[in-house]
Amino acid sequence: MGERVEIFEVGPRDGLQNEKRRIPLAEKVALVNCLSGAGFGRIEVASFVSPKWVPQMADSGEVLRGIRRAEGVSYAALTPNLRGFEDAMQADADEVAIFGAASEGFSKANINATIEESLARFAPVMEAANAQGVRVRGYISCVVECPYDGPVAPAQVAMVAERLWAMGCYEISLGDTIGQGRPEAVEAMLAAVSDVVPVARLAGHFHDTSGRALENIEVSLARGLRVFDAAVGGLGGCPYAPGAAGNVATETVHQKLEELGYDSGLDRDVLLKAAEMARAMRGGRD
Ligand code: HMG
Ligand code: MG
């Protein structure tokens, strides 16, 4: 059996958050229930953010309460502040994620805070999570390109990664939010970040706008990364990242990993069924 590479399924959150059509709760729950049988260790299913900013995620608590939980799966939620964290705990999220950015333009547009302000806001979330024994993942958006500020310097990504790591995030997910990363740029960024965070604690989060996500995953594998975020059906996009297309599709990453001889432990038939469900949920979009 090949070396293990984990796919972190983010479809129910990153995949659906940008959908224009208000997706009924039952459809979201059915998608998560299907994904629960695919063999994932972690599935991001919810986001406790302002419903004015991301209306599609407004029923996140009901999603978490409505799903059938599979043994051994950690059901994750985004929590930008203490209020979000408390709501996530009320709904029994198994783990949470704080999400910042490497560029000031995106930080302001996405969470209405400068990078420094966002880190200050995350501190009480970390503290509360530590007190309750809940693990916290850290996202960094715009690790190569920002829709507002242009190219992002690797040193800037490393600075934010180091801060999130020092705060206590157990893993840092590096987001090519608008899917514009060229493999050379991803490589340079990873070189800088792996100087400050152990590579085993980094994850790649590639949107596939330019069709380069698989190449960027290969570059990341060569650099030692063994965790990749993906969304079944390739759904997704970020409402505050103009032009951002979907996450790289889980089933595509799965196939690529198989070809390269890695083992993701996933059941392809279930993945394809979930991908079909996800695509059927797609409505109009920006
Ligand atoms: P703000 O306006 O600065 O915050 O927003 P505020 O504290 O002044 O609150 C504004 C309103 O939001 C208030 O309501 C609060 O009660 C409410 P109002 O008085 O106007 O009725 N509020 C909340 N409601 C529910 N849950 C909460 C919460 N907090 C405040 N937790 C805030 C700051 C962070 C809240 C806002 O900017 C926000 O919600 N942003 C979320 C944006 C988002 O979810 N983006 C998509 C996810 S990130 C992503 O997709 C990237 C990623 O995939 C990686 C990658 O691809 O790069 C992770
Ligand atoms: Mg994303």
C-alpha cells in the first residue's frame, strides 16, 4: 500500500457557501451523510459567520445537529470570532478553524479586519478552544495571489503562518483562494513557510480557477505536504474573492493520488455518488 495522503473534504462548507440558491437543510445533511461513508477523517460542514456576510451558512448549527455522525470522523466548522466558536460548541462541532489572510486587501474584504486585528480576534478563540480541549486549524488565504493586492510575498505568508502556529493551531491550511498560483510561486511560498512551520503540519488548499491545482498539489507533495483540502464535485468559491472558482474536486485529487501511488483511504464509488449530489445542488452563481 502506498504512503498515506489525506484529503480533507471541505465541500459542504467551501463548496456550498457561495451558492446563490438557498440550499435546503435536508440537502446539506444528505450530502454530509453520504460523505461520512467515504472514509474521510475530517469533513468541514459548517461556518459560524455573520449570516449577512454569508447567508448560505446561516443554518450551520442545524446542519451539525441534523447529520448522522460516523465513528472516527471529525466534523469541522469555521469560527472567525468567539461568538462563532460558542455557537460551534453549542452545535457540537468536533473541531474548529480560524481563518486569516496573507494580504491586507483580502483580510479586510473577507473578515473586515487587518491581519493584526484578525490575529487579536483569534486569540480568545484559541484560549476558549484550549480550555475545552478542542483543536483549532488555521487557514491562510491568498498565499500566492490576492484579488485586491496582487502577488503576495512568501515572507508575508510565512509571517502569518508562524503567528498562527505560535498561537497553537494544530495545522495550517495554505489557500490559493483565487486559483491563480503558478507552481513556481507555490514552491517559493512553501519553501518560506516550511522554514517556520513543520511541513507535516501544513495542508494545501487549492482552488482550481486556472486548472493548475493538480500541478500545485504535485509541487506540494514533492515538498512533503501530505494533506490537501478538496470539495466533491469541484464546487466552491469565496464570496469575497471575485473570480474564485471551485475547490479542486475531491474525486480528481483522489484519482491523481492513486496514479502517483499514494493511498487516501477513500471509497471511490461513494465519492462519485457524493460528487453527483453536490453538482445537483449547484444553482446560479456570481
Ligand atoms: P464585522 O462586521 O466586522 O463584525 O464582521 P461585527 O462584530 O461588527 O458584527 C457585525 C454583525 O455580524 C453583527 O450583527 C454581529 O452580531 C454579527 P448585526 O448587529 O449587524 O445584526 N456577527 C455574527 N453573526 C453570527 N456569527 C458570528 C458573528 N460575528 C458577528 N460569528 C465577521 C466580522 C468576521 C463576523 C464578518 O466579516 C464575517 O462573518 N465574515 C465571514 C466571511 C466568510 O465567511 N468568508 C468565507 C469563508 S473564508 C474562505 O472561504 C477562504 C478559505 O476557504 C481558504 C481559501 O480558500 O483561501 C477558508
Ligand atoms: Mg477556500
